[in-house]
Amino acid sequence: METGDPALELADLVMHFGPVRAVDGVSLRIERGTVLALVGESGSGKSTVGRCVVRLLAPTAGTVRLGGTDVTHLGRRRLRPHRRDVSIVFQDPASSLDPRLQVGDIVGEPLRLLRLGLSRAERDRRVGDALEQVGLRRQVAQRYPHEMSGGQRQRVSIARALVSSPRLLVADEPTSALDVSVQASVLNLLADLQRDLGFACLFITHDLSAVEYVADEVAVMYLGTLVEHGTREAVLDAPMHPYTQALLSAAPLPDPRAQRARRRVLLDGEIPSPTAPPPGCRFHTRCPVAQDRCRTEVPPLRATARGRVACHLVADDGTGPDVRRVAREETALRYGSRR
Ligand code: SF4
């Protein structure tokens, strides 16, 4: 990896499955050693982006660069040296771990597939180290996945992803299949490992409350495109795009009083089908402040003083519509003000 190259660079990434336009022109970069959270509802295309990054999918168009190298069209053999640089943790450890293999073989599998020429003893040592890194005892190498809890199984998935010391980890909803009681501990583990080992991370989630603890930057996807991208503080404290504002208004707050006081923005309807995205701004069918031009003109993703945003109503200084205020006013009109 050349000095100065980002860990990941996506340029105009497109992934279509027949008529389904799952990803439609996503450009992003993740600097080395930093975490970018890719956020959106299910159906936004965020997991498809993750699968293109690790080349489980071959993109329809656009480029994927890992550490400065274009890996978009590399065949299996030429891709092998780069496989070491990027790993993925999936949402559900129950289906991503082979139930017939012992934990030691599962965690050691990437080392075998990468053909690093390691002896069995060296492989076992690295597997043991990886298990300890994720807070498990070395002895669990002899167990099978079904003998472990959901949280332990996800730790095994993380050990498998990190055993080859990747420079980039794609974490695809790594806590959402887990019991609420263990979600925080797995999230903390990922944050600690990222800080200690210094890998870059594409953290894919629908849960904006998780983003606060792990991300340096946040990018928001809607129907296959990016609608907002900025630093964590900018996006979480003063979101520009109406969709980001609505998502944030629905994320649970730790303080119950703040939670009760907050006005939630309810979006009308479901996310439209990616086979026939709405014309103009793709969000216009659900946007509380949509105007006539939004139905015909596509808002480009452009730079403002507070990050990148795709909305006609946001000015260059980042100021724009406040859909939470609009929601408050609408509620007051419908039901009368509480004051
Ligand atoms: S461009 Fe129009 S429809 Fe799209 S988010 Fe902005 S105001 Fe809403």
C-alpha cells in the first residue's frame, strides 16, 4: 500500500441485478485507520456496496480501489494478494460460520486460503492469538459454533476476519442479529480492536445510535445513492438532508427524558422499489418539504461547508430545510399546540 493512498476509494460504483438498481453511482473514500459508517434503511443498497468492496460481487460499473490498487476487474488469481487487505464480518454469525468445522479451523481458514506458506503450528498460534484478541480463550478452537452463544459466535467471525491482519474491515450490520444485551459488548470490542490495530473500517448499519461510538465519518444512502456524507459531528449534530434528519429523529436516545421530548419525523410509506426509482430526487415521494423541481430534477451530490449533500434546498453554507420543525408545525396544526 502506497503512503497517502486511502484504504478504500469507490468511484461511481454501480451494481445492478437485472432491472434492480441496487447501487447507482456511489463515490466514497475511507482514509487509512479511520471508520466510515454507511447508513440507510434496508433496501438502500448499503450491504451491496460492502459486497462489491470485498469483491463478493463484480460491480456493473465504476471502480473499487484498495490501497491505491484498482481491484474492480481482477480475476481470482490476481485478486489473491489483495484479499489479505480486506475482510468482512456478516450480520448473522449463525449462517456465516460453517457448522461442521471447529472454531480453530474456521478462524484459520483465511490463512489457508491465502496460501501464506505458514506451518500448521504457526497457523494455530495465529488462530489462538486472534481468539484472545476478541476476548475468547484459546481452548474454544476445539469447539463447534453450535456450542457457543450468539455473541461468542460473532466474536469468532471477527477473529476470522482479523486473523490475516487486513487493512480494511467491512462490518455489515455486525450486531443487528444479536440479543440487545450483547450488542454493546460486540460494538465496544470492534471499536477497541479498530483503535488498537489501526485498520480502516466500512461500518454498515441501519442503527444511527451505533454510529456515535465507532465512526469518524458518516455517509447516508437512500435507494442506491448517497444523499449525505460528512464528519460524524456534522452529520449527527446538524444533518442537512431531510432523509438524514428523519432517520436521526427515529434513532433511540439514551436519556429517556430527551427521548420523550423529541418529535419524531414519520416518513410516509416504504422505501420505493429499486427497480423503478422515482424521477428527480429519489426521496421526493417521502420528503416532507419536497417542491415541484424535486419531482423532475436530480439533485447532484455536492460539497457544502458542512460536507456533501444531495438536496436542492440546502445552501452552500450547509443551511437548509428543517424537517423536524416542519413535523412539529404539522402536528400543532393537526392536533393543536400543547402550549
Ligand atoms: S431535493 Fe427536494 S425532495 Fe429531495 S430531499 Fe431535497 S427537498 Fe426533499
